[in-house]
Amino acid sequence: MPITNATVFMPSVLTFIGIPGLETIQCWIGIPFCAMYIIALAGNSLLLIIIKTEPSLHEPMYIFLAMLGATDIALSTIIVPKMLGIFWFHLPEIYFDVCLFQMWLIHTFQGIESGVLLAMALDRYVAICYPLRHATIFTRQLVTHIAVGVTLRPAILVIPCLLLIKCRLKFYRTKLISHTYCEHMALVKLATEDVSINKFYGLLGAFIVGGLDFILINLSYVQIFITVFHLPQKEARLKAFNTCVPHICVFFQFYLLAFFSFFTHRSGSYIPSYIHITLSNLYLLVPPFFNPLVYGVKTKHILDKIVKMFHSKDQG
């Protein structure tokens, strides 16, 4: 591609546009986003406190839930303060290397969340399909190995994305990013050079993490439903199914928003930018906001501890 006078060589500073087309009302859009962030922090922090302080919740399912809560806190904190800085305080600039670091953090924690959802699905699969073997299979050692694995997998896989941008892409047509955070394709699209390798590796990494997890989670639940429907007693079927409901809700909302954001970045030119960017932001904000509400309401052990905690405070 020819290099014009407008081409920028390795810009040291990038500028976020925010939500294209909605710049004049971004200050108002920031209000619900900020509210969701505060609720996400409060809800996930409460979950972590309850799981940590209650010995009866030191089981694989709740340990994975604690990992999910910690991941949600980290993921929302990576994007929301900078987003509100763009919306409210007119601070759209970000150093190029800081942008790459934010990108690494975002995609790493997205991958961790996907891996934790897979771990929770496998835990439910073993608990329902092989209940007598659950304690011997999901040992503390295995849970630790899973935690390390779901953390290292995306952290390592995302690094080549950064290196391909830093080492291959030298010329950019603009310093303006039509987004509120540093997303891989949003940054790659700014380059004037051939980005086919960057796109290919992005697709490969997305499949190895999100795509593979999505397939395995669905296979787990197919087996779970087959087992549940073959249980002889209706009460047993309902009890088994109810233990899966929170995870199914979280699973569907996470992957529906993830797939929409992923594919519109690559082939969604027919979708207005303000819709695409708004939903991309919601993709990273809705799970942290939504997850503690779902698990707090639908998980009896956690709901009981929350009620007990606030009831004892009221009595005090």
C-alpha cells in the first residue's frame, strides 16, 4: 500500500474517539456505565468475601466462581476508568505501548473468563454424571492446575499479537482509534501495511481459547442434559438442573456478546459504528455486572450467606 504524507510512523500516542457518532452525549452514556461498574465491583467483592470466609464454600464450584469474580473485577477495572476519562474528563490520549499493554490485559482476562466458564461446566459435568467420583477427580491439586492453566493459556497466546503489531506494523493512516479501549482489530485496522498475518493469528488465538471452550462447554451440557433427563425422580431432575441454571445464563450472555463483538470487528461494516462500539463495551461490562447477581440469586448457599450476613448486621 502506498505511503502518503498523512501516514504516521509508529505513533507514540494514540487518541480514542470514544463511541463514533455519539460524541455529544457520551457524558450521559458514562452514567449507566459507571453505575454498572460500581455494582460489578460491589457484587463481585461481596462474592469473594463470602466464599473466602465461609469454609463450607471451599469447593471446586465456588473456587471457580471466586476466580470468575476476581477476573470480572480486573476486566472491568482495566477499561472503565479510562472510558470515563474519555467521556467525562476529555482525556482520550494513551501511549502506544500502554495501549498494547491494555490490549494484552483485556484479551488475557477475556480468555481467563472463558477458561473458568469451561472449568465450571466440567465441574458440573462430573458432579452430575459421575457424582461418586467428583471428590476424587476434582481434588485441590487439580483445581490449582486448572487455575494456572486457564491463566497462562491466554496470557501466552496474546503475546504474539502484541509482537506482530510492534514489530511488523510501522506505518499508520491515523492516530485516532474508533473505540473506548485498545482492542486488537481496532488497532490493526489503523495500519497501512498488510495485516493478513495479524488477522490470521487473531482468528487462531480466538478459536484456541473462546472457540474451543465454547465447543467443550456445549458438549459438557449435552451430556449433562442426557444424564438429567434419565434420572428416575422428578425432584432429582429439577435439583440437578437448578444447579446448572446460573452457569447456563452466564455462559449464554458471555458468548453471545463475545461472538457479536468478534465478528462485527471483522465483517460488520454494515452495522453502524455506534452500535458496534456500544455493544463491544457492554460485552466487557455486562458479565461483571450480571454474574454476581445471577449467582447471588440462583445459588442457594450463597444467597443464604448473603441474607445471614446482612441479617446479623441489622441485629447488631
